[in-house]
Amino acid sequence: MSFILGLVSAAVLMFLALVSAYQWGFALISLLWPRFRSHGSEGAAVKFLIMIPAHNEEVGLPDTLTSIAAVQYPRELLDVLVVADRCTDATNRVAREAGVICFERIRGEGVKGAAVAWGIQEASRNGLKFDALIILDADTRINPELLNAFSKGICQGHKVQQAFNYLSNPWETAFTRVIAVTSMLKNGLFYTGKSLIGLSGMLQGTGMCLERAIVEQYGWNAFSVGEDWEFSVSLFLAGERIYFNPDAMIYARESVYGGSSGKALRNDLFSYLTQPSPCCVQTTQRKLP
């Protein structure tokens, strides 16, 4: 019996050692690998559409829209679309008073992925033109240089990008301080290390940038609770790479006591361990204007 327990303990320790080595390997790469900044085109001609799926977000949405208004990017190359998803508060009024486009989704499945898919369809139907789509949560502030960073990434050939996802309230409670540490480890060390050696990252639900060709080819086909993971895997299987852009910074608000933290913790843990291998899958063609 003790021999069997010893084997089980050894297997568990070996697994934990491999996981630790996997994570620390990328962390060391991020710390030691030379980082060369691109001196090429700034890519200022890229037209962005920022889509914000929002369900009863009248409280957090104003800060998000204010941060977007302060972005250092030509205003004529940016449209902002709020998808007011089955809202019972004043989310639609907040959006319109801020001068952005607002589409109201009255009925349908109550998941974020469904709101994103509906928003893409409505953007097409209403003739909104863009070169790249950014999906942003309604409680997420953006760095003023976010669009410049994404624009450079597009000019470098990155069709799918994920921003550096940090917290807007890291010092609010003990819980947010813990999440801030895991966020920095995940983004600043793990994903940055993978990006430096050309490996793919994972989408994190907010701060996702999709080139128009990706939206046209795949649309949005992820409708589970983990829609970001689901869409990431579908892209991996189709042979697409997700580029983690460490220069594109966003700041998402975290629950102060962990009430809505399951997704954050899930992303921190699972994304360290998963990396599907590319193969072929069928895709759905979606034509945009």
C-alpha cells in the first residue's frame, strides 16, 4: 500500500514540477530575451471598430467610454459600438449620451458570445466599415496608446491579437491584490515569454483585436461560458496564431471579493497548460460590407 502511495505522490510531484518548469521557462525568456521594438510603419491608416457587449452596465460603462475618448489615435479612424444586451437599466442612454453607436439586443440567448455574434451581424447590416474589430468589456479602461499598439501589430502581420490585461483596481482589496499578482505573472511573464519566441497566446475575453479577414472568415462561433477559450481553440484548430501584444494595455475591473472572479482564475490557471496543435476544421464564411 505504501508503495502505491509513493508512486502516486511521485507522479503528482513530477506533474507539478513539469508545470512549474513550463511556466518558469517562459518567465525566464520574458526576462532575459532581447526585446526589439519595431521601427516600421505606425499603421495609422487602420480603421478600428471597438465593440462593447454590455448587459446592465450603466455604472461601469462611462469610465470605459471616457478612456476610449482619450485615446491617442485619429478619431476618424475609430468607431465605438455598444451592444446593449437585454438591458433593464440605462446602458443605452449612457452610450448615446457619450456620442457612440448603440444597438439594442432585446431578446436571445443570455451569454456574451451571442451578444458579440449579434453585434457583428448588426454592424454588417448597418454598413459599419472597419479594418479591425476590438472586443472590449464594459468595465475595461484602455491605455491611450492601445490602438497604436494594435495598429503596429497588424502592420507586422498579426491577424489576431490579445492585449496585456491588467486590473484597474489592483489595490482595492486583498483579493484584487492577489488577482493583480496573477495577472502580472500571466501577462508580464508567461504570455510575454511565449510571444517573444513566436508561440501563440490565448484570448482573454476583453482586449481582443481581430483583423477584418478573421471576422469575415470565422465570424463569432463561440457561445459557451468560456467564449474566449472556445474561440481561441477554434482559431488554433484552423491554424491561426494569437499574438499576445505586450504594448497594448487594458485595465479591467475585478470583483472586490471574488463574486465574479471565476473566469479570471480559470484563465490564469488553464491558459498556462493548454496549447492545442493546429489542424484543419470547417469554417463559416461571413461577408461584411
